[in-house]
Amino acid sequence: MASHSSSPVPHPSSGGSEGIFRKDRDPSSRHYRPIHSLPDVCPKEPTGKELGPSVVADQHRWTVYNSKVNLPAALNDPRLAKRESDFFTKSWGLDFAETEVMPSFYLPNITKEHFGPYLQETAQREKIHERCKNICPNKDELDAVSTAHIFCSGFQNEYLPNVWLKQIFMKPDFALDDPTTFNAVLPWSHFNSAGRKSSRDMASSRLLQEKLSHYLDVVEVSIARQISLRSEAFFHAMSSQHELQDRLTETARAVTVLRGRTAAIERIMCEGPLRALRQALTRSNCARLHNKLKLMAAVHQSQPTVQLLLSTSEFVGALELIATTKEVLQQELQGIHSFRHLGSQLCEMEKLIDKMMVEDFSMYSRSDLSRSLEDDGQVMEKDRLESLVFGLLRQRKLDFLDIYSDEMILAAKSIVTQSVVDSVSQIEEIDTDIVTKLADQMRLMTFPQWFELLKSVFENFILFLKRIKATLSVVRNVVLEALDSNQKSRLLERAAAAAGGLAEAPGTPLNQGEAELAYLTHEGLFISDALNDAQLNLGAGGGQEQSSTVGPRQALSRLDGCGSDSASGTTESSSSREHALQPGVATGISGVAVACCINEDMMPSDLELGRVANNIQELLYTASDVSHDRCVKVLMARAKDGSLERLSSAEFVFLSQAVEGFVRDTEELCCRRSVSLRGALQSQANRFVHRFHEERKTKLSLLLDNERWKQAEVPAEFQDLVNSIADGRITLPERKPQEERKPSDYLHIDGQKYAVVGTVLLLIRIFLEYCQCVNDIPSISTDMLTRLSDLLKHFNSRSCQLVLGAGALQVVGLKTITTKNLALASRCLQLVVHYIPVIRAHFETKLTPKQYSVLRHFDHITKDYNDHIAEISAKLVSIMDSMFEKVLSKYEVKAPMPSACFRNVCKQMAKMHEALYELLPEEQAQMLFLRINASLKIHLKRQLARLGVHHDGGPQHGLVTVDVAFYTENVQSLRTLEKLDLNMAEIWEQKR
């Protein structure tokens, strides 16, 4: 009696009393389901889908749950000859397409070969089964044959009824349409054989009818007997059935009353509140729909607004508007058919803005770097530059510094070209029509003219670098503020995450997306003006309730009232827009029209911004290197014909000082030690030093070749020169007009007198010129030290060749090299040795500790000079030694005394003393005569031994004593030799 829950409840028919229930066909009793509002398109809102039909509301209605046709049945309808091929795509979009189901990777591909072993195993069994099947008939066939036999032969058998009933009529598959069964029940074929009817057959037919009548009687008797046995239970079941029917009728009547009352309760108590709730939901859906339409209107106005912003170079605002619009399209307006192409159009506009920003930045760089250097040092259009840099950073166009670098190189070239043109235009001697190349024009200038040009180039490049530094400083500030903004945004996100458990207060301001869109799509105001207006409205609501939450909404309402298009008003926020409006994030960059909040997904990371900041510093270094390289071009153009090598020392010093000043200024400005200009100057300095050294070496060689090695008078200016050296001034004194003073015979240094030749005086001036060059050009210190040491070695070796080697005899034409010449050469060498430590100390102050190794040259030079001095002393002793050997070899111990031999020795000693007395200091003279006396004693001792004179007090001993006393008295009578200990007792051999 139970029915399906969704089927209508049957009512008793009034036309009869059989208890038959029929479905009510009255059309007036049908109820139709009221129309519900469509669910919200927002994916995060509930759709209002009901789980099943209501028992109360849907009791008289036909619902979808009564449908017995499903979608596969409709699609597979055989009555349709051909289904539409676009059944799905025309309703569900082009993206819906039938795809082939990929085969499972976990199931093997089963082929017929997999069943081969099984078929081979069962083939033999199947053959045996078929053979047995043919031999042994089926059980059903055997039963049918046996039944027919029993039936045909059982007419005279009393046992037949029971058997027949069991074998035929009690079979579970009894069917008269089966010929076997039919023939068994009515075996007419037995009576109608061969189609002929005989009298016997007719008798058998009557007998069969009687038998069947008998069987019927048997059955009826059996049924009556069974009924009589179970009559009480049967009648009891019938009475129970009637009672149950009555109770069901009462139950149906009670259910009908209950449902009527429930329907009344629904109509009176539920329909009104549900209608109110439904209307509230409808109103909410209408409001959401209205907001969606307003948002669509605002998005529709995005393209004209972007074009308006681009016309005023508001690239950042245009990009923010595009980004916000794309975000709204993806989150809140997804699937809107009319906006299906807007996303691609916005992407194309974004690419166009990228190109426009790059071109605008290139144009700005070109105009900024090519404007006159005489303008003030202020950054040109600072707001425009900040806006461009911020836009490029936002779009991750981090290679914009390469554009500035290329423009910077071109501007550096034009600075040199313009400077040369301006300088040449003031020189009448240079015809620019004939000489067209700038390098040739620079080589035609005199050194003062070219030097003024070089200083002008230096000044222009200093101004150029200051301008670049100011511009890059603005760019760096934008990058650092963007980096700081990223860090602040992360801190705000962390704070928001920490406070995520707090519920949002009522009256929450509009979300970021709708507020940005309202600002960016407002007509008649720039983005920065709209932002300022919003901030003012935020500050003006302090006296009202919930002033902290209604400020943005008030600002948006004002913007909506000021605009001419309602589409630029406020937009409803979506639940997916979580970040609140943050005014003033980008207001730290003055003049940059940016939105209220920077999209973190678009901005570069901290690492990328750090790399950009480093690239800015590297670009400043590059600017310094480029400036130095262009100055090198100017320097090398002048030096191509060797004119810089032919400069005087003063001119080269001026050039060096100018270059060093420019290098120092660029180092202070750019914090970069550029090496190209210094390297070029060092190369020219090396060539200058080489020419400088060759000139002085040649000059010194000429002086030595013409030197007669006679004592020269010392002019007063040279005495002043050595006095200044003694005072610690290792420089050439300035030439001043002085009163004429008489020259002196000696050069007085530290209380000593130096008898010198003129070449040595000039040598002192020459090495002071070397020291002066080192003072003026510190970069050539090592090279100049090497050249000076070469000069000193040359003087030592050449003087040795001329004096000791007697080269002066052929070069100058001297008749002989006298002891005076030798002593004078020795004294000159001693003077140079005296100044070598002074020169070494001066060069040591100009060298770095790593360069101290070159000072070893002075140690080698000092040793060579001392060796040369010792050789001269040995030469003087050898001269006297030769004379002693010659004279004393003829010495005879006999009267008169003193002997002629010792008289000659004393005469030669007096001449030697006379030649050396005025030249050598007292100590050196004493040491020299001690060595000469030792030589005399050796030769005298050898001669006495040859003569056989001994220290025995004999007559010969007495004579020798007289000669020795005469010699001692004459030597000690010479000046400065009075206290000389001759120790003449050594001439005698000791007795053994």
C-alpha cells in the first residue's frame, strides 16, 4: 500500500463504493511553483539551491522528480534521424568540446592472444562435451517422451490422473504453445491419424471427454475438500481484509484532513514570512545586480580614461587603471560576454604604454643630456622623471638604465666636438674648410691654445657629471622609496595577519579595487587630485560617528557627484578583495600620479630593486669612465705627432697638474678612480721622461767629453743651490735678480770644501731637475728614479773612462793625467756620493711601500762610486809606488848623506802633497800618505835586504838611519802631515 514519496496522494472516487482510488484530474487543483530570483553570479555566495521537494508545498504539483526521462535518453532518442552537432557548444560556449577518453595507464591492452593458452586447454574438453551431448539426450526431452507415453497408455490405468497431474500440469514450465506439451495434454493425433476420422476415433474422443470431465470432478472434489478443511481460516482472512479496508479509509480521511490543515498553516503562517524573505533576497540580488552594472559601466569607461591619462603622460595612473580593471574582470566580471575582448585589449594597451614609456624615457634622457651645460644644475622636469622611473619599475622594465647609458655616451662625444668647434672658431689661423677633422685641427693649435681647449673640456665634463649625478640621485630615490614601500607593505600584511581573528567593524570602507577604480576612472580630475580630495574627506569626518570608516565612501561620493559620467562613481567591492584602501602609499614621490596602493605582484622584488640601485651607482662609475675616455681621445689626438713629447718641463707639468686636478674632481664627484686618463698621461709621461732623460744624458756626455778636469770656480747661485738642499728644499729655486757676487774656489757643504769641475755643478742641477719633475708629476717617480740612476751610472762610468782610463787624452787632448786630475775626479765623485742619500730620501717620500724595492738602485750606485773613489786612491798610490820602485832599486848605502835617492823621494813626496793638499780634505790626505809611506817602506826594506844592511848598529846601519831621519823630517814638515806616524822601524827585518 505504500507509494513513492514524490507521487501524488490518491483520493477516493465519489462515483463508486468499491474502494478504488483514482488520481484527481481537476485542472483547477494544479498549483504552479512561483518564480524564484536567479542565484548570484559571485562564486563565493550561496546559490540558494534546494535539496529536495517539500512534502507540504509540493503535494499537488508535478516536479522534476516525477520525470522518467534523463539526458542520455533524450540524446539517444531513436526517433531523431540526426542530432544537432552544436547541441552543447551553442549553449555552453566554444570551450565545450568532446574529447577522447585517454586509456588507463594501469590496465593492460587485452588482445586475443591473451586467451590463447586458455582456449588450448579447453578445446579438448569442449570436444568431449559435444560428443557426450550427442550420445546422451537432454533430461527435458526424456521427460517429455516419458510423459507422452504415460498419457497415451494410461487411459485404462487408474494411476494415470495423479501421474498425469504431476508430470504435466504441475511442471513449472507448463505451456500449451509447446507442441510436446499440447500433444501430451490433448493427444488428438492419436485419434486423428492420417487425417481420417473413423468410428473408433469418435468413440475414443467421447471417452476422452468423459475422462476430462472426470478429472474436473476430481479437481473440484479436491478443492472442496481443501476448502472444507481451511474454511475457518479463509473466512477469518476475509473479515480481516474488510476491517483493514475500513481502517485504511479512515486513515486516508485523517491524512486528508491533516494535509488540509498543514496547507492552511503554510498559507497563513509561512507564506507571508517566506515572501518577505524572498523579497529581501530579491532586493539584495537587485542591489548586487545594480552594483554589477555600475561596475561594468566603470570598466566600460576604463579605455577612454586610459587614453585621457596617456594624453597627459600619466603612465603610472594608466597602468594602475589597467591593472585594476583586469583584476575586476578576472574576479568580479568573469564570464561577462560583452567584456570577453576587453582583457586582450587592455594587455595590448599595456604593451603600448611600455613602448611609450621607453620612448619617453629615451627622449627625456636625450634632451636632458644634450641641453646646454651653462644651465643651472637642477634636474630637468623632476616630476616627469620620477613618474617615468616609477612606471618602468612597475612594469619590470629594469633595463632602462642602458638607454640612459647609451644617451650618455653620445652626449659625451658631442661635448668634445662642441668644445673643439668653439675653440677653433676663435682661432683665425685654422681654416676649417681645409682642415675638417677635429684631430687635425687640434694638432694645428699652439700648446697654450690646445691647453685652454683641454681645460674647457675638463670643465664641461665636470658639469656633465654633476648633471648625471643629480639625475641618477632622483632615480635612486625613486628606487629606494619603492623598496621602502615594499617593506612597509610586508609589515602591514604581517600586522593584518596577526589581527586576522578580529571581526571587521561595521561601516568598513570600500575595498582597494573599487576605490582605485573610482579614483582612476573619475573624469575631470587627475589621479593625484582625486587622492588629495579623498585624504581631505578622510580628515574632515573626525567629528562624526565612525569617521574612520566613512571617509573613502564620502570621497567616492564626491567624485561621483563632480563627474559627468555616472560610470565613474563608486563600485561595489567583492568579498575576494581583502585589502583595504591605503591612501598615501605612493605620495612620498612628489609629482608622481600613482594610485593609492602599489600592487605587490607587479612591483619588482627587493633583490631586483637592490640590483637596480647598484646599477645606478655603476652607471655613475661608467659616466666617469666615459668622460675620462673622451679626454683621452683629446690627449692622444694631440700626442699623435709627438708634440707632447717635445713640451718643456714646465709645460708638461702644467698639463700633468690639469689632468690630476680633473681626476681628483671626478673621484670626489663619482667616488670612482678612473685609470684611462691617468694611464694615457702616464704613457705620455714615460715618453716625456725618456726625452727628458735623453736630453740631459746627452748634455752630460757632451760636458764630460769637453771637461779638462781642472778645478772650476763655484758661482754663488750654485752655492745657494746646495744651501737650499741642506735646508731640505729639494727643488730648483726660482730665478731672482741678484747682485753679482764673486764666485768661490770651493763648494762649501756641511763644513767641508769640495773642489769640483764644472760638469759636477751642472750634474747637481740636473738631478735637482729630476727631483723637481717628481714633485710636479708623482706618477713618474719610479720611471724618473730609474732614469736618474742611469744618469748617475753614466757619469761614474764615463768619468772613469776619461780619467782612470785616460780617455781624456784623446777626447780633450790632455797631455797626461796628473795626480791633480785624479784627486779632482775623486773629490767630484765624493760630492755625488754625499747627495745620493739625499736623493734617495726624496724619492722614498714619493713612492708607495710596494715600490721601495726600486730604491736598491741607489745602493748599487753608491757602491760603484765608492769603488771608483778607491780605484783613484789606489791609482795615486800606484804612481808613487812605481816611482819608489824605480828610485830605490838604485839606492846604495854610502856617503854623502842624505843620499841623492832620498832627496829625490822627498822631492816627489812634496810634489804629491802640493797637488793633493788643496783638493783633498786633511783626513783623506793623511790616509793617502800613510799608504804611500807603507809602499816606500816595502821597497826600502826589500832593497836593504838585497844590500845586506841589517839593524846591527854598524856603519851602514848608521847611514841608512840618517837617510830615514831626513825622509821623516821632510814628510812631517808638510802641512797637515805633522802628526803623521811613519813608523820607519818596519824597514828592518826582525832577527830570528
